[in-house]
Amino acid sequence: MDRYVAATIGAQVLFDVVVVYFFGWTALLYLFLSFSVGLHPLGARWIQEHYLTLSPAQETYSYYGRLNGINLNVGYHNAHHDMPGIPWNNLPRLKRLAPEFYEPLLAHRSYTKLFLRFLFDQEISRYSRITRRERGTATLQDQSVPDRDALAT
């Protein structure tokens, strides 16, 4: 727990209080069950991004399924991390232009299958998420390599 996590929790609690005050408990329940996070297949995007569900050797995963369009291509997670300045509508194009970087990587094809696996697979839990101890220490001068290159050395 660091100050960023504490600030995030504080902001979320404040937001929830404001929603309940102005709109009631039903509105907060709706947000909990909505597309962002909750008991909806698109909520699986949070699992898809940084949970070790396919292989511990690969840190992040993309999703290449039919729901990307309505989800603003958020499934192109690895491409987004490689080039965060690329607009969401151009992420599929980036993947097509650089298949040598993205085709070898493991990816999810179904949010529904991933979500159900997360709920019922005993080997995966909310503790299967990637976390870093050195939060906020990366600088613009740091050199980074793709996961698959780091594993090869």
C-alpha cells in the first residue's frame, strides 16, 4: 500500500458517496454490474490485461475477439503498451503492420470464456495479477525490452 493506492481508494470512496447521495443505492449497484467491472463479459478486460491466465512467461495479454469494436479496441493491450500515443481506432492497424511482434504472443479470443475461467478455475484468483514493488521508479531513460526478448537472455 503506497500513497497512490491510498489516493485511488479515497477517490473511489468519495465518488461512490457522491453517486449514492445524488442518485441512490440503485445507481451504485448499476455501476457495479456495468460494462467497466462487474458481472458482465466486458468486465473480463481487467482480467485479460494483467492476470497470469495463459502463461507465467508472458506478463500482459491482448484480446482479439468480436467485442473489441464496442470496447474501443481496449483488447489490443500489448500494442497500446508498446505505443500508448496511438489512437484507439488505429491499434488494429498497428497490429497488422507489425505482425512479427504481435502474432507470436499469446492472446485471448473470448471474454466470456476468460470470465468464466476466472470465476471457476481454482488455479486463478485475484492474486494472480502482476504487481510491481518498484512503483513509480521508471524514468524516460530506462531501457526496456519485450518480455519474450527478456526471457531469451
